[in-house]
Amino acid sequence: MGFSELLDRVGGLGRFQVLQTVALVTPILWVTSQNMLENFSAAVPRHRCWVPLLDNSTAQASVPGDFGPDDLLTVSIPPGPAQQPHQCLRFRQPQWQLMKTNTTATNWSEADTEPCEDGWVYDRSVFTSTIVTTVLRSATQEEPSGDQTRATIGTLLHTPRLRLRTFVSMLCWFAFGFTFYGLALNLQALGSNIFLIQVLVGVVDLPVKIGSLLLLNYLGRRLCQASSLVLPGLCILANILVPHEMEVLRSSLAVLGLGSLGSAFTCVTIFSSELFPTVLRMTAVGLGQVAARGGAILGPLVPLLGVYGSWLPLLVYGVVSVLSGLAALLLPETKNLPLPDTIQDIQKQSVKKVTHDRAGQSTLMSTWL
């Protein structure tokens, strides 16, 4: 009996098909409106530069003569497209000559203008606040930093405090990709019942990752990162010594090791994003992910070493994982610390740590004496 005949006899439309269609179509009804939401949340309202004559009551009181808001706008803001007030420029000094009847609107030069150094004033008649107004307002409140303009990938490698963080972070990313994908794509090296291992790894993956999120807040980032790499490494090395006849023990060690490697991904993702300042955070995390993908490429090739000994691939996986976990102990703890914005923030954190350590040593010495 063909499928079409079976479908005619059973029926192609039933309760299940109706419920499935409704469940799929209902959220789709809102997708178009959701996609168009940016027209409102990211709208750019009419705006101009903040100028003293219009936005400072003290400056307004010192204006000579009887000038209205339109006149003050003319002498403070140059015309932009469509002869509307320019949105990004203002006059350095009021251009009072523009008030003369025989003066044209072009009786000024670009040298008389400057950017909106004091922020913007927005037309709130339609939108009280949008993403654009929030970002621009935040940009004017932040202090300009030369560190932000010069921060590049070379900064990660040439700044002493960032260099160690970069290398160790990349090593942790590499160890995760190298060990996890090397073992996950070769489960036969861990136990004879690959079906059972596959099911158990899928079952424990979600609880382990949720548990790692909780432990990050209690034990700290550094300890969790180190243990999430050292523990699977020890499980892998222990599996070398376990006879193949002990299926249950080999499978248990395999599940424990692969589950811990799943938590290593959670730890390294959070930890690496907290180690670097905002101006370099995505660059550093990107380097780490490149290292993880490099490890994922090399990891599945390690079983080729099995021609020299069946234990050799597991030894390589275990040693890489353990050494990377121990290297993570060289990183500073970031638990309950504010995210650094600039390289100077990293240096301040280091100074505070040294000062705190010295104060702790002094206290202990005083107590001892």
C-alpha cells in the first residue's frame, strides 16, 4: 500500500494536524509586527545641538535686544539639509550678522562651526525616548578615552596584564573544543555501548550546565573553570586504566567527563567575557572561539594516533584538558567585580588586589606579633 493510499484511508487532516498548524501559525501572526517594531524603538526624532542661547537660562538673559526663539536658533545652529537646523553642527559663536536684513543665509563658513560637544536637544512631541536618543545621550556623558580609539587585537598581545589573560583564555577555549569534539565523535574509545553513552550524555547535559551556572556564583569563575577542565581530564586518564570488561565504570567515567566538558563551555563563555574590557571584549571572545574551532578540527584527528597504541589518544585528550584547567588558575577571579570598560579599569583592579593583599598580610603579621 502506497503512502498516498494509506493517507486516503487514515485521513490527511485530524486533531493533531489542526493543533500543530494552530501552534505554528499563532506566533507567526506577530512576526511581521515584531520585525517592524524598530521603526518605533529605534526612531530618530528631530534634534539639534545643545546651545547656551536656547537651552541655558543664564545665557538667554544676557542676550542683547529682543530676539525670539527662531532668531536665537538662526544665530546658533547652521542650516542643514532642506534648510532645517543642522543635526550635528553648531556655531562656535553666535552669528549675529545673520539677523541683518541685507545678510544672506550663507554668510558664514565651516570654520565657524563645531560638532555637538555638549549633546543634543530632541523633539519629544512624538517619541519621548528611543534607542537612538539613549545611545547618543550615553555617548556624551562618557569621558573620551584614547584607549578606546587605539584598542586593537595587538593591544591584547602587547599589554602585559591582557597578554596572559588572552593566552590562557584561548587555551581553555581550545581545550574544550579539542577534547569535547574529539571524544564526542569517537565514543567507541570510551566504552563499548555507545548508544547508552549517547543517551546519558544528552540527559545530563542540561542539568550540568544549569548546575555550573549556580556554582559560578558560589565558588567563583576561576575555580569552576579549572575544575570543569581538570575533572574531565582525570576521567579520561582514568579510563585508560579501566579494563574494557568493566563496561559500567568506563561508561560512568565517560559520561562524567563529557558532562563536565559541557559545563566547561558555560564557564569559559562567562569567564572570558568578564576578563577583558569592553573595548576589547568581543575581540578577545572572538579569538577564543577561533581557538575552540581550531581545537574542534584537530580533536577528531587524534584517534589516528591509535596505530601507536590504543591508550595514546585518551592520554593526549586527558593531558590537554588537565594542563588547560591548571593554567586557568593563573587567571584573576572576576566574581562580583564590575565589568571593566577600559584597559585602565583592568589596571585599577590589579592595583586594588595588590593593596588588599598587602593589607591582609599586614593584619596577619600584627595579629601574630
